[in-house]
Amino acid sequence: MELDLIKLTAVLLEDLPGEAAQFRMAPMARKRISEMPLGDDSIRKAAVMIPLFRNLETDCLMLTVRSVYEGVHSGQVSFPGGKFDENESDPIQVALREMEEEVGIRADQVQIIGMLSPLYIPVSKMHVQPVIAWVHDASWIANTHEVAQLLEVPIHQLFQTNVIKKKTMEFSPGMPVEVPYFDIQGHIVWGATAMIISELLSVLQKNSMFIEKAQGKF
């Protein structure tokens, strides 16, 4: 399959599917952007990079499995990303910096395609902006301090119906919550990462050339 980057760039400049697409993969009772606590100085800004690239004839995206650490996102599957530094204001620059730190891809190796809709992560009180880049030189070098594993995911596989599953998780004692997730290479990809992927897939469905070729490979 081959992604038309010009068409994708144009689609990202139009009205995005936003929370309607994100919340197809959201845990029940997850808060929306409009429910962010106004004036709360503890809310932190962050950005993540969605690295798209071609391996032979297959278009893929790269995910990371976080290293185990003392934090709410320990060991989870995510995109490269992190918080804004004190002097930073541009989510693209933040996403580029974090991508280089985590997976070794520099700004001169990529083409920025556009941005998806922001989302709020209640558990870590983060307002996250996803950025999409096309990686021309996919020479990945994982920072083992932050990244335990790299997951190269063919995009067409994410459109398969059997990749989406549900499980019950208990975030608080006695409070089970049904959580949708992507089953990717045996990893449970849920929460903000799954919501971002869900909007990305919705955007890609507007690219008729991409979908026609993807369907032929299923």
C-alpha cells in the first residue's frame, strides 16, 4: 500500500473528526477537552509524534513500548513524545525533540505532514497535541532508558476488524471499567494512544487512494 502524502496533508488542513473519532477508543467516563479544569496551573502541555514511514512496499507507523518506571504510564505503548520545556511553545518542535531523544530520528530526516486534534489525559493532567511526520530515513535508534521496544506497525493492519478488542480494567478498587484497545503484536494499546490512532484512521479513510489499496491487501 502507498500513502498519498499530498492528499493526506490537504485532509489534515480540513475539519478534523476530533473527539468523535477519538472516543471510539476511549475508556468509559473519560473526560473530554471541554471538561478540562479551567485555570488549573497543574495541567501540563505535551506533544507526541506519529512517525509514518515505508518499509519496502508497506506504509507503517512506529510505536514505542515505554520502559518500566515509577509513573502512571510505565510500560505502556505510546508514540514518542513528552512535556513542553519551560521555554517551548511550538508542539512541532517539542514532538521533533522527543522523537530524536527516544528513537534517534532527527528533524532533517522527516517531513511534517500536519497535526491531529489535541486531547486531555486526566490521569497525568496533560493536554497533548499529536503531530504527524513522514520519516524519509527510518534509521531507528531506541533510547533504552526510555524505550523498551519498538513496534513497527503496518497501517493497513489497523483497519482489520479483529485488531480492536475490549477488556475490563480496574483503575480504582471495586470500579471496573470496560476499555477498548488495539491488539498490536500482542500488546494492549489503549487510552490516549488508541484514541490518537482512532482519529488517524478516520482521517486516512478520507484518502480514497489509500483505502482502495489497503483493502486489496487485507
